[in-house]
Amino acid sequence: MESKLRSRNWFGKTGKDGFIYRAWMKNQGIPSYEFEGKPVIGICNTWSELTPCNAHFRELAESVKRGILEAGGFPVEFPVMSLGETLIKPTAMLYRNLVSMDVEESIRANPMDGVVLMCGCDKTTPALIMGACSVNIPSIVVSGGPMLTGKYKGNDIGTSDIWRFSEEFRMGKMTQDEMTVAEACMARSRGHCAVMGTASSMASMVEALGLSLPENAAIPAADSRRKVLAQLSGQRIVGMVKENLRLSDILTRKAFENAIMVNAAIGGSTNFVIHLLAIAARIGVPLKLEDFDVLSASIPLLANIQPSGKYFMEDMYYAGGLPAVMKELDGYLHGDAITSNGRTTKENYADAACYNRDVIADIKSPFNKTSGIVVLKGNLAEGGAVIKPSAASSHLMKHSGKAIVFDNIEDYKKRIDDPGLEVDETSVLVLKNVGPKGYPGMPEVGNMGLPKKILAKGITDMVRISDGRMSGTGFGTVVLHVSPEAAVGGNFSLVETGDIIHLDVYSRALRFDISDEELERRRKKQKSFSPAADRGYVNLYIRHVEQASMGADFDFLKGMSGSEVTRDSH
Ligand code: FES
């Protein structure tokens, strides 16, 4: 095996080069035998106190290291830029591609034979996998795990309740003091959001793709078994290096199809669509927006987890975790897809048991026959848009109404509570210029709050349409990711207040009433888009980011460059 190790191109050298490569490692107190043909395993760590969901990762990395050492590997931990969903402005999504570049170049440039990707908060998972795919050495993911369920005034709470608290606060039904207490009650342990938001959907995606050991998705961060999983993952990556089991061996079309079906069954985030498209494009597996609709159409909702259901990730773990969900999907999944532990998908879930049918349903009696992501098309979204039916209101799935158009998020904030706004519950709220290029960075503002005067009537949902994203913890009849986004032209940029919009989730249609002549007249009047940054990373982002329907990656990052580096540094 030694001659095959990539790290030997550094540590196995004689003369000046080998001297330099080894000598500066030895200043860390590392003995010579560590360099003698052991697989060098990178631990790619997104630890940061500014990413609270990942703040326990230094401790978790110690468990990974124990596993690597046990299996005869040599662990080397390294940091990459971390993305905390809650603190980063204007949106963490602006930096997903930047982190993926950091990860890709850090892995390729350094003497690693395999890598453990430590992921938690939303964007850290796709960013690390995208970067690793473009190098394609043996890699395994260790997720940080969800928080324990929040407890407030005798009720279970999680991130999805923030949207409810926010509406109650706006209506004067909740005080600031109560909000402050609820904050502490919700975030009462280490870990990422405790609902089936984007972080939990990403951790589930990882497990469904076969990129982690079984049970990665749901073990709470505070549960000692999370550390055990980290240690076993450290052990396993050494085996993966010995077997040369690379990402491209695991990430086949079958694996992607499995992930889409699992995401449907768990009521996963709409952000899953963008991230999976981007990962597929890096590893070179053909995947289209329409695949999400086709593959999830016959999958019912099995996980009764917020925001589509009632419970939390902690409950899902105690009920049997993702393997129990996957076992229910036995008739749908590709059981022969290979996973990181060397076993097939089916072998991993074959012995799974469900301990609570109120949390994970039997496929014969699902919580909701509707699940997954529906892809909408029509003259309002020529490149497609998405909606998550399980988080929407059934009475709005087929709806026509007058558009109330906001040109950007500032316009929305200024006017939404204006008593003079001509809006009723049948109106359709439209928010433009929150797409990848337009914002830039595609923020999670798509589930925009309803006007106060509508809330005052006791109405809690309206049809909302934007070219932005929605937090995976959000809910409502919210159409997202409209492509092409307003900033690059296309019909969405031309819709005006008063136009009649038709949404029909059953027939996958999103259109507005407009004649060709009127469309043309508006197009001629339209001003061309100019980037909002004239230098730096944001300028690069605006020039190269692709539309949401393609994964919002940079056009020059698709595919992989492999792991070979032919020139030495000295
Ligand atoms: Fe980090 Fe929700 S804020 S996962």
C-alpha cells in the first residue's frame, strides 16, 4: 500500500525536499515513525465560535483522531473557512462556493491520503463535499448532530417556532422579554437546528448518499454516541484509503436518486435541491431539476418532524433514525449502492427497527401522501421554480390571485405593513432581486412575513413567490428559486403589481396572465442589470454564479481537477 499513498510524494522523499517536508512537521513533536508509510488523514474542520452550530467540533475532532490512530493512520487537522448561518451577513450562501474552493485547494495542495469532512451548520456540508468532490480522494463525512429539543413554557420548540414567535411579536402577542427567554430555551445544547431544516436535511443527505456511517443524520450533538460515530468514522477512513474507495465510487447516479427519495420521505429542505445539483455537477453525475420532482412524486412523507410535522431530530433518533426511514423505502431505493463503510445501502438499513410509529410512519400509512419537492414551470419561471408541498397549505396548492410586487427586500420591508397596501389574503406576494446574482447570494427571505393587516384577520398563509431561498426550517405556500432570477431578465423580472398569477401545484404550473405584446413592451422598458460590487470576491461571485436551477455553483468550478500536483514547492 505504501507506494500508492499520495502522501509519500511529500513524506517519502529523500534529500532536501523530504527533509523540508518532514522537518517542519516534527516541530509539533511528531516522531519519525509517524512518517513511515502511514495513511495521512486530513480532518477538515469547520470549527468556529462564529458558527455556533459547529462550536463543539474541536472536541469532536479528538474522537476522529482517536479512530484514525487506532486504525494506524496519521491524523492532521486543518481549518477551512466556516459559515455560520445565523451571524454571517448578507447570507452564508454567498460564501458556499468560496469555502468549496478553500476545501478543494487545501486538500489537493497538502499531503493527504484521505479526509474526514466535519460538517454541521447548513452550508458547511455542501461546501465541504463540493470541494472534496473536485479532488476525489477517499473522504468520509462526520456531521455535528442536532441540538436537543428546545423546551419553553412546557412545550417543545425548535427553529421553526421562530417564525411563529416573530409573527406573535409583530402582533404584540409576545413581549421582548418572552422572546429573550425563548431564545435560551430553544438553543439549550450544542449542535445545529433541531428540526428538519437544511442542516438536518444535509446530514440526512450525507447518510442517504452513503458518504457517512449509518445513523450520522440524527444522533444529537450532545449524545455520547455522536463521539462514538466520530471515532468509528476516523477508523473507517483509514480502511477507505487502503481500499482506495473514493467519492466517485460512492457518488453514482443511484446514490443521488436515493438521496432525493430520502429527502422526500423526511420532508427535507428546499435548499437540498440547490446543494445536490451542485455536488452532482462537481462529481460529474448528470442530474436535472426535474429529477427531484419525478423521483419524489411517489414517495410519501414518513418522518413526522418539523417543519412538515410535529417532532424533532432527537425524537427521530430515538425512533430509529434515518436507517428506519430508509428501511420503509426498501421498495424504492437502490439497495445495491455502495457506501463509505464498504457495505451497500440495503445492508446498512436491513436490521433497522422503528420504535415509534408516531415519529417514523409505516410506508403503508404515511403522515402525508404528499412530500418532496415539486418543480413548477410556466411563463413566470421558464427555467423552473420549486415548492415544498408538505410545508404548504392544501387550500392554496391551486390558487389564482393578484400580484403585489416588491422590487427588492428593502422595498418589501418598507411597504409590507403599510396600512395603505392594497392586499388581501387572495393576493400573491412577489419578491424580486433576491436571487444568486441579484442580492447577491440568494438569501433565505422567500417565506416573507405576511402583512400585519392579514395576520390580524387570523390568516397565517398566503402564496409567496421569489427568486430567493427559504430557510429549511420555514413553512408556508412559498414558491422559491424562480429561474431565471429577476436580475438576469426573463419573465419574472417583468411581472407587475396587479398581474394575475396562477399557481397549480398539481399540474406543476406557475404562470401569469400577459399578452406577448405586453411582455415585449415591458421588456423594452427594462433596465439592464449591473453588478452590485466592482471588486473582490463578490464581484467574482456575481460574474460567475449560475442560476438556482443549476445549483448556483460557479461556472468554472464544475467537474474536478483530481488530486495530482506535479510540481514541488522548493
Ligand atoms: Fe446552523 Fe440552523 S443555524 S443549522
